[in-house]
Amino acid sequence: MDVKPSLGQTIIVMIYVKGQSLKERIALGPMKLEEALDISTQVGEGLSMTFSSFRAARR
């Protein structure tokens, strides 16, 4: 992921990762604790990277 200023706007550039969406996974029903923790960790890391990138781009 990269955050770049472009024509007075900030844009987010991300790679496409083929696979199941979180919405699709949740629709399958309950998941084991290990899987839920793994997904939660990935979401948290992604949000942290996004927040850090926005802060850096706004400076």
C-alpha cells in the first residue's frame, strides 16, 4: 500500500489480493478462535498502516 498526493488529493494505491472477502467468510458461519484472531490481526495491521501513511502524507 502506498499513499500519494495527486492533483491536490491524497490517493491510496493498493495491490489486489485474490481470495475470499471477509463478508464471504463471515457468511460461512462461525470460525475457530485461531482464524478469528488471525483475521483480526490482519485488519488491525492494515488499519495501522493506513493511518500511519495518511499521517505521513499530510505532513
